[in-house]
Amino acid sequence: MITADLRAETEFRHVSRQRGARHMRQLGLRCQTSRRFVVTTDSKHAEPIAPNLLNRDFTVSAPNTAWVTDITYLKVGRKWHYLTVFIDLFSRIIIGWDLSDSLERHSAIRAFHKALARRKPSPGLLVHSDRGIQFASYDFRADLKRHGCVQSMSRKGNCWDNAVAESFFHTLKTQFIRHRRFSDRLETELALFQYIEAYYNRRRRHASNGWMSPAEFEKHLVTKSGLTGGPLLCGRIMLILTFKSNWLSITL
């Protein structure tokens, strides 16, 4: 990805991976590693389990064909908080996310509603997750059904069945969160907004997108197909952060 970023600049368009790696070594730059693991998936429950319909088919030909979702942990002050995200497999764009101080189903539902408002998918959308109780809960399953979505779940204990979401969380932690200290929820949500909406969706290049960012890839599709944007483009985004009775609106 670093090589792709360099090649996007005119003066470095002919740089090779080997040259980039050599200069990184000379400058003492190295990849960051992950921190300790915190369990966020409770799959020992009596709720119904959906079949693995996605079956690791992470390449789709159109937006809003398949979304994946997952939950990870963040340290805020002295307490763990939990981030739920929804990703469109077409471009790897983050289409909905929510931060909560507990592992409850309502956070997953809020993130899902944000994704729905942003994309407005047609019935038949496949939504894939692990077997966590948040996604297996009656409320979440009923919400999927109400919006015409088809549910898919990973096999037990198989993180590779949800590899795209796992990959995003790895990137988030190693490139952005590692060694950062968040003092409160507001600071954390603002930092996540900056990373997800301003950087990851708009600037970070993906090999699966031909080394374009998710927003660039979807814009390229609109231009190529002659469409007029609609929910494909993430140009104007409104994020509502709720803290009891306080509302903060951020427009990008």
C-alpha cells in the first residue's frame, strides 16, 4: 500500500517495492504489530444460527449485494468500549458504525440503521456476521427480516469466514489505535470519525479496488456506468454523536 501511495505522486510514480522497503529500513520505519486479544464474541447461546451463505465469497460485482459486520474492542479511559462496523464487500467502504460501552445488541442495531440510511439497499441484501449473540438476537434478526435482508453467519470458531471485517479491525488497531490513549467517549468517537470517514473511506488504498480508495472505487463505477451517484457515493456524511441529551453534528 505504501508503494501505491508513492506511485500516486508524480515524482515517485516509478518507485518499486524494493526501493520503498530499502528506504524504510534506512529511516528506521517498520510495520506495527497487534496488541493483546479481548474476546467480543459470545457464541455460547441458545439463539438460532444462520447458515454460512457467504461462504468466503468476498468478491461481489455490485454495491449492496453483501455486507459484513463485526465487533471489536477499544480502551477508553479505564473501561473497554466496543465498536460495531458494517462493510460493503463491493468496495470495502465502512457504511455504518457505532461505539458502545457494553456488548449489547442495540449497538449492532444502531450501526445497521446507519448503514441502511446511508445506502438504502434493495431487498435481498446478504448480511454476514460471526455467531455473536448480538447478531443472533431476536431483535437483530427481526430487523434484518423487516428490511428484506438475508442473514449469514460464520462457522463456529472460524474467523476466516469473516476475514474482511477482521482485516479492517487489524488495520484500525495497528495503523491508528496502537499506543493511543483515549480519555473519554467523545474523544474516541471524534478520532474514529476522522479515521473511518476522512481517511479510510476516502484515502486508504485497497488492492481489491485496484489500489483505489473505497470512495474512489465507487466514484469510478458511477462515472463508468453513467449513474448519478445516489447512495453509492459517500460525499456528504452526517454523524450524530449522542451523549444523554447532548447532540453533536459533524458534516464532512
